[in-house]
Amino acid sequence: MPLYTNQSETLPFRRYGSFITGWCLVLLIPGFGLAHDVVTLENVVDPGQITADEPIAGVFSPEKAARYLDTASLHWQKSRNCAACHVNMGYMYARPALSSFLKDSGEVRSLFEEYVTKRWKKKPPRDVQEIVVVASGLTFNDLQTTGRLHPVTRQALRVMWDFQRDDGGWNWRNDGYPPTEYDEHYGVTLAALITGIAPNRYVETNEARQGLEGIRRFLKNNPPLSLHHRAMIAWASCYVGDLMNDQGRTKTLNELLALQRPDGGWSTPGLLADWEGLKRKDGKPHDTKTSDAYATGFTIIVAREMGVAGKDPRLIRGINWLLNNQRVSGKWFCRSPANDSRHYFSNFGSAFAILALQSCDKLPGWPLSKKSQHSSFP
């Protein structure tokens, strides 16, 4: 069971490798964190502009990570009242990993459920992308909390299949923000992944089997354009058959690991570098040499899912990069791969940093396995 420092900023701390030490240690116990410190829609404040010059924290703080994720997601919810790839979708994936350090209000989960129980019943979804985002958030959140498929999540997945096109894809907004809000390929592979990992052997239901046949058809007719595309397929293929064979997974894994930067991290533009014709919205060159939390977290997770040990030196270096690059607010800065403006990608990257730490037992409760536990691939 991991040990973590308390979060008092008045105590001196030292970091040795991937372990955190200090004058005072607390055991990881359920409910750690004060109830009156919970961030809610009522008390949330504007998290402020995301900038690259925010100082690096002196020590990794799970509580500050939780508080930042709560603040960013609830402020987005309060001001925008919507689910978004770059803010609260990742929150739904990762926030339960931090619940031992700070309780959450449950209001982001309530928003995602509201789409299914109220909004979509009153009028059709405003766009199809919204459906996959909501279904994925609820599915990951179920895995991270009860480990059981909630009835509302099951209904969200059913709606997702209702909007699947005949070619196996979904209409996906191209807002110019890769890798999540750019092309249909991401939506298809995300749908495949959440179908495969959904609790209660959902992948074996008739609706899932039929939907996956469409996904296979789409991927056959729309080859991946980047390493990130291939890595998403490789991850999903750990749980869904006939997406990528062992040779393809091994090749993709080796390509991912080969892109590790000298500082131990990975770069999101590096995962997209082979995407011919991909350009930033602001016209600036892609920065493939600067490590960021999304690419680092994503690569570690995919590697773990494909059987790489958490003690592998390459993953240890990646984990150390994450532990050493949290900002004082609790986030990890991730430069937007598209536009030097608001850098909301930092929120998604911060969620993947938490998931990567969880996958390597630096945070409790990793809910996924490195190989499918299903008896057979649908």
C-alpha cells in the first residue's frame, strides 16, 4: 500500500526517485480529506488562465491534483453546462483515483447522468460526439467506483449505438484540436475501448457485438493516420478481438516507447508527427521535443495494458517525469497541439497523468488489466 505525504505546505519535503518522503507520512485510507474542503458548484471559483510559466510544485500532491480537477471541471460545468472532451470527460476517468485524498461532490457525475435521464429525453443530442463523450465518461467512472455497469451507463451505451452510422462510425466535430476533437477515428476507437472495458461483460451483449462489427468495418476502410491512432486501436484491441493482432500491437508498442524523450516523458505532437498534412490552427510548428502529461500518461497506460511491467525502467522514468512536473495548482501543463490560447488540453493531460500513476500503483485502485479478462473476444 503506497504512502503519501500530507499536503501541508509548511513542512519540508524531499523526493527520492519515484518515492515521496517528508516529516509526516499518512497511510492511504478511505475518506482522507476534509468534507468541508469539497469543491462544489456553489463554491467553485474560476481556476484562472492555464499558462506555461506556472511554477513546478515542490512535491507531488494528490490532494492538489484532486482539487484542481474539481475546480476546472465544476467551473466548466457551472459556466458552460456541458460535457467536453478536454475538461470533464477525463475528469470522469481519473477523479475516483484521488477520492482517498479529497472527496468529490458527485456533481460532474450527475451532469453526465442528466444527459441520459433528462436532456436526451427532451430533445435529441445536440451532436453525436456528445453521446460518445458521455458514454465513455460514465463507463470509466463505473469501473473506477463500483466496478459495475450502472443502468444509466447501459442506457448511454445503447444511445451511442443508436447513432452509429452504417459505415460503423459516428459524426465527429472537427474543431481543429487533435487528438480528441479532430477526426472521426478517435471517436470510433474510443467507442471500441469503452465497449471492451465496460463492466458486467457488456462486450458480450448482442448490441455490443453488432456495434463492434460496424467499428471493425470502419477501421478496415479508414486506416490509421498517426501513431496515436494506432495506439488507440492497440489499446482497444486488448479487449476487443480482430482490431489488431499481436504483431501489430508489438510494433505499435515499440514505436511508442522509442519516442521517449531524454527527460523521461513523451510529447503529444510526437505521437502525431506521422500524420501527413496535420497542421496547428495557429500556423506554428509542432513541438515534438517537449514532454507533456497527456502523451506521457497515455503511453504509460497503453504500455501497461499491453503487458509492460510497472517496474520497467522506461516506465519508471515516465512516472518520475509525471511526479516531478506537477504545477503548484495541482495540474500538469500541456501545450495545446493546435493553438496557443487557453490550453484546455492541460485538463485532459492532467487526468491521464493521474491514470498513469494509478496504473503503476502510485495511486490506488487501477481498474483495468494489462490483458483482457474476458473468456473470449467478441
